[in-house]
Amino acid sequence: QQPVQSPQAVILREGEDAVINCSSSKALYSVHWYRQKHGEAPVFLMILLKGGEQKGHEKISASFNEKKQQSSLYLTASQLSYSGTYFCGTEGYNQGGKLIFGQGTELSVKP
Amino acid sequence: EAQVTQNPRYLITVTGKKLTVTCSQNMNHEYMSWYRQDPGLGLRQIYYSMNVEVTDKGDVPEGYKVSRKEKRNFPLILESPSPNQTSLYFCASGDKGWREKLFFGSGTQLSVL
């Protein structure tokens, strides 16, 4: 039931782009993205509701393909501050309140 | 300052000794939730509460209890802790529910010996 994130880890150089995928076996109503830096609490990035909308946050954007039950997080021109673990959280239909997170993707941006 | 406050930050205890991890938010949020974080498993939801006196199980509720007697507080209770409950615990709250931005507490690192 937990969504599957890929890749599990990625290493980038500053300025490079990355894509993190989140896939669920169940129909999704919404997808949430959070970033957690080492030793800190997760911090909200964005929420995508059904409808395939794409949202943006600084140079980070995301898409949600409801039919494929997938979401992707796009990080462009990565900065050192983007390093951390990214989690997607998914909400299924008729599961109000139950937000299930994936196992996380560890992103390291090097100078 | 708007925040979610968890206490304690670190806790070491022994098997079977009841403990409570407190969570309090000062944002008047209706929705609150507890997660545990383990390496390679991500964040797993333990319990959540849509409002006062309304709680429901998440994915891993076994061995835990919660109560929501007032809006600001959502304590997590381990009646008889076991070593497999050693984990990092996060409390979170949201304004209009889980479909809005969640604010997480700083976490509680629990070790059960």
C-alpha cells in the first residue's frame, strides 16, 4: 500500500536536473511532496490534487498523472540546499485523513 | 511562533514501562497525526485525528494509543513498549486537514531496551 519511490538515491552536481518518481498501486486522490534534511523534520513542498495539474515551488515542480497513479517531482538547476530526503505521500479515494508516505529518495547535491 | 512541539526529544526506556510522548500545536489546527520513521521504510502513519474526540488508525497502529481531548494536544501512548518500537517519531498537524500543508514537530527519538 505504501507508494514506491524511485530512484532510492541520486547524486547530482550543482546545476544538474533530477526527477523523482512516486508510483502507487491504488487510485489516488492527491499526492503530497515533502523534503527532510538530515536530523530535521520533514518540510512541505507541494500538494497535487487529481486532475493532472502541475505545480511549482522555486525551481522544483511536480506533476500528477491520476490515470497512471503516478507523480513525478522535477528539480531543475539543483542547488546545494536541495540536498535531503524527498518523500511523496499519497491519499487514496475514501481514505480521508490517511496519508501514506513512500520510503523516500535521498538526494545529494555536490559542488 | 507557529509550531508543533513534541516532548521529549530523546527517550530511552525499558521493555514494558509505559510512556507518553506529548504533542502540542499552537495553530488551532483540526487535523493531527503521528508517524514513525525507520531507515528504508520512510514515514509510516500510526494514528490520526480529524478533530477533537475523532481518531482513527493509520497503517501501523499496533502497540500504540492516542487521545484527542482538546484541539491542541495529541499524545502518543505506548502502554507496554517493546524493542521493535524503537524509532524516530513525528507528530504533525494541518489547518484544513491532511489536504493542506502539514507542520511537523522536531521528532522524538525513542529507544526501547
